Amino acid sequence: MYVNSLHRQLLKRLLWPLVIILLTGSIFAYFFALRAAINAYDLGLLNDAFDISKQVEIHQGVMSINLPPAARQMLRMNNNDRVEYAAWDESGRIFSGEQKLLQVNALASDEDRVFRDITLNGEVHRAVLLREKVEGQTYFLVVAQTVHGRDHLTGGIFAGILIPETLLAIVSIAVILLGVRRGLSPVEHLRDEITRRSSSDLRAIEESTAPAELAPIIHGINELLGNLATAFASHRRFIADAAHQLRTPLAALSSQIEVAMDEPPADGQALLGQLLTTTQRTTHLANQLLSLARLEHTEQSMYEVASVELHEVLRSVAADFVSMGVCKEIELNFELQSARVSGSPLMLRELISNLLDNSIRYTPTGGLVTVTTRVMDKNIWLVIEDNGPGVPLNAIEKLGTPFYRLPSGHSEGCGLGLAIVREICRLHGAELFFSSRTEGYGFQVRVRFHSPS
């Protein structure tokens, strides 16, 4: 059994209070039995005292008690207890009984009777002291009895209470053990159902028959299984698409090499240029595939977040694309405001790189690419627009889907740049918008970041 098992925790929280309750009940039962026995014996002791007081007489001014021998014998041995008595007048003169009982003279001025425990000859006695009158004269009477019978009665009452209580405790413990085991059986069933499954079995767990306490847990597990199934399906699709996309340039590269080996070209420099171009496209595709695969399996908690100046990242990234723009005679125009966002500098650099690469790659020679950052209504906007051919309205919604390319016959792209941008926006809690220019040409990408608090 596990140290932190729910079964052990429930038993600990149920059995210990039950044991404490039973022990407390046993203590109360003992004192109840003792009080009941004391009351019963006190009543008998008081009756004996009243019987003796009825025998007090005065002859010629002297008090005496006339007890028949049989009565004295009955007092001395009453139900295995020895009974003794003593009587004295107001002056303290004992006129009947045992002198040693004079120690019980403990009545207050307003009391007529009192019960107390005393010790005679090393043995505990229960005594009652009465203040009585006969023919106008006051006297005191003490009757003391050993407590053997009272102790026996106490034990009997206590046993009569304790035995049913013990049986009740045994039944209660058995009920708790069985109830906890039966109550946790749905948890054990859920555990068994999960552990029996293979890593590829992502079917949902039945929720309708689950207890109400387990329903949220099972619902959460089913949501996780559904997310895993979606992720695995996406992963399989990604692998299939990646294999398909990589197969084409690799096959082209292999064909070019085979042709060159069979018929060496006269212009080796041209051949090397073709091989280099094909290799660069393949490398670019592989890098984007790896970037997208990494981003799709990344969550916000898995990368370090910092406060980043967006316009500084833009300036550093733009330097890498200046030569690319010069080669195509494309003018790069920057309108940058100071804007600070919360995110990963490396991911933001990759986002901007992909957007600039797309704009310069698809903008015709002599075109214009404008990059803008501005702060509006506590939002930070990054806008990149060009005057290229634009995107048909029916294709805008598909942008950002992995491996999607416009049916324009342009063969340079691999359909992953905007997918990478979309994943980086997701990780940064940013929103991505695509739109074509109203004049019928040109394309605009807008990214809205929330201002860090």
C-alpha cells in the first residue's frame, strides 16, 4: 500500500476518531456504573440507619439502642459486607456502637445527613451520618459498611455496558473497513482501466457510470486523452507531409547528380550553382520543418519570458534582409515606434524573419515593403505590408496551415513560414491577421501583442 494512499488516509480519519469515542464512552460508562452502584448502596445504607434510629430510646434521661441479637448479626454481615454503627449524644458520649466511628462527626450546622468514604482498620467503608431527635434530645448516628458489594455491583454494571459497546465497536470497525473498500472500488476500477491500456489506446473513459466525485477527474482525463489523440494525429500528419515535402527536393538533387555523373556537363560552374540552389532549398525546408515541429510541442511555460524592445529586434533582423532586398531592387521602409512586449527574443526574431522573408520573396522586382510598429489602446501592433500580387480572399483563411501554398505557380516557398508565425503568436498570446489591399494588389500582415502590465 502506498504511503499517501487514499485508503490509508480514510481509515486513519475514521478509525482513530472511533477509537477515541469508544475510549471516552468506556470512561463515562465506568463512572456511570460507579455512580449507579453508589446511589443504590447509599439508599440501602440510609435505610439501615433509619431502622437503627427507630430503636433509640431514653430511660431515666439516658439514651440507648435496644437491638435484638439477630438484628446485630444481620448488620455485621450484610451481603458479604460488614456493617458497623455508632450513636452519640450532643456532648459526644457514645451510648451505643463502635467508638472508632466517632471520627465521622462531620455534619455542618444546617445538615441532617451526609455520606462519605472512610477508612477503618485499613479498609474502605461507606458511611452515613444522621442528626436525629428523640423526645426533644438530639443525637448522632453513623452506619458504615464495607464496599465489596458496591465494587462488585459497579463491575457488573460496567461489564453490562462495556460488552455491548465492544461488540458495537467491532461491528463499526468492520463496517468502516468494508465501506472504505467498497467506496474506493470505483477509484481502483479507474486505476485498473488506465494501467491496462496500451500507449496507443486513447479511447475516452466511460463517464456516465462514474460517481459524482470522480466525474470531474474522468472528464479531465478524457479531455487530456482527446488532446493527446489530436496531437498524435497532427504529429502523424506532419511526419507524412514532411516526408512528402522532403522527398521532392532530395529526389531532384539526386537526379541532378546522377545526370552529371552519366554525362558530365561542359559548364561545371553552372552545375554546381544548380546543386547549390537545390541544397539551399532543401536546407531551408528542413530548418522550417524543425522549427515548426519544435513550436507545435512548446507551451508558454517551457520557454523563458523577458521584456523585449520590438523595434530593436526589427532593426537587427532587417539587417539580414537588406542584401536580399537590394538583389530584387525592393525598397524596405521602416516606421518604428518604441514598443516593449513580453516574450522570447529568439522566437520574436524568427517571427519577424519569416514575415520579412515572405514579403521580399513574393514582392516583384522594384516593389515596396513597409514595416511598422505602433502602440494603440494598450496594444502593440506589428504591421508588414507589400505591394505584391496579394492573396485571393478565398485563400486568406487557409494561410498559416502547414504546407499550404497559393496556386500561383511560385515554387520557392514550402508553405511553412506563416505556420511558424502562427505558432509563435499562439505561444505569445498574440493575434495574427491577414488582409489584401483594397486596390486589388498588395498584402498586409498584422500582429497584435498585448502590452505587458
